[in-house]
Amino acid sequence: ASVTWLENTNSITAGLQKFTWGDFGFLDGVDQLNPRDLSEPVYENDELRKLALPALNYQWLAGNRVIQVVVAARTEGTPLPEENSGLRMERSHSDDSHPPVVFGLKAGGLLKSGWDLNGYLLSHVEQVPQFVLKSSSQAPFFEAYEPRVLTLGVTGTQTVGDFVVRTEAAFHSNRALPSVVQNTDVAADQAVLNLS
């Protein structure tokens, strides 16, 4: 559900969009623009789990070089299951009720050495919330904590004989820790390196 204007090396797309940045999808690299649907337990692949965002997407492509700027509005929180391990799940009331703006910048190209290198800068809301165990007068429950994260990243791809080497490095500031259940809101800086 989008419309695109094309002119020589420039294009602008407006509407609902999914973005695929990097090669490692759900492995905490630079592919952080689209939130994931956590309400369904099984998806065939990560691309189907992604939720499209209303976005403005500008791309400049010339030869082996690319510049892409994305501005999107996250209009709702990550869809959550109703419960986990018998405990209900709720969204944090401290989250901003206004749609947060998501911003991404990508620049890169193909070097003479054969490396396809791209750099990324993203300001986004945590795509997979941290679930904080809270207590109440009724019963304990999980609260989804989705902080704003700044991500800096780089991806590189190179052919070596019959093989393709792919690498992705990312630094996330103020990252939620979704795999660790805590009794307080926990965020930390995180560095990630993926190689295949």
C-alpha cells in the first residue's frame, strides 16, 4: 500500500512499507526499522513477522553507490500475546502515547576490492520489547518495555571463490534486554557481530 515516484537516479516512496537492511534479520543487527508481531507463535520467516509502517522513503542510486533516508511513524506498540507462562502481558503505561518517529539513514556502495559495504544510522523504538515482571495487588504480570534505541551499523559482503562472506556489526545504545526477565526496567549498550 504505497506509491512511488521515479526520476533517473532518485526515487521517493510514500505509504505502508517494510524495510530489509542487512543480511541477518532477527539477529539484532541493523534490520531494526520494522517492529515484529509477537502475538503469533510461528511465522514462516522473519519478513512475514515484520509489521509495515507508514513511511517516507527516499533513495538515490548511481552506479554502485546508494543513499537511502527513511522517516516512519510507529503508530502502535508491538502486538503481544495475551499471556506468557500463565501471566498476563501489558504494555508499559510510561510509554509515550504519541506515535514515535523512526529515522534511518543508509549509505554505501561497491568498492574496487569487491566488498559491498553499507553504513547505517537508526533512531528507533525497540522492535522486541523487554518483558519486566511486575507485581500488583491482584497478580504478577509481564510489562512490555520498549525504549528508544540509537543504532550504528555496518554490513559487508564479499565473494571468495565459490563462497560468499557476509558480516554485520552493530552498536545499540539504550537497548532493552528482551531475553532477561527482570523486576526493573533494564536497558544497556550492546555490540553485535554476525558473520556467515
